[in-house]
Amino acid sequence: MRGSIWAVNYLRIVELDPSAALRRRPDLVWVEVDDAVVVWDPERPAAHLLSTSGSLLWPLFDGSATAADLAADVAEVFHIEPALATEQVMEFAGSLIAEGLLEYADSEVPA
């Protein structure tokens, strides 16, 4: 797929489409603690502690913005090169997809 970015983690390889909207999996439970976010995955069960920068992005994965949109916002807010912001947001999103915490917004929501 042209324009896609690959993310690799120990679980699997994920091809990301930066033009697709991403959302948090609806069954996850998460809470902000100081400047971090803890995400509980009831399917595994497992807890995930997101970094400070990841914690800033986590609430924005609500299905209304693409990874490319979020990367543009990151570049503007933190005054970094758009290419670097895109790389970092895509890497983070890819790791969350590989962990099963994010999904494409057009995925069917379980009833």
C-alpha cells in the first residue's frame, strides 16, 4: 500500500494506513495517573502504561482523526518537523495496533 508505514513489535507486523482514522478498542478501561495513562485490556488481562507523550495522544484516538492528522497536530504543537512527527505518531499507533489496543475506526464494534 503506497504511503503506508510498517510497525514491528514482538507480537506481529502491522501495516498502517496514515489516512485511516484510528480509535481505542471500545472494551478497554483506561485512567490518567499524573502525566501517564494506564490502559487495562480485559481480553488478556493485561495493563499497559503509556509514556508521557503517548498519554497525550491516547485520548485523541477516538475515531475522528487519522494518524496523519494527529501527526500534523504534534508537529505544530511541539514545533518539530512534520516528517519526524509522522514517524513518531505512526510508530506509536503501530505499536498500539500490534498490542490490540487500537483499531481502524471503520472496524465493526462488537455488540
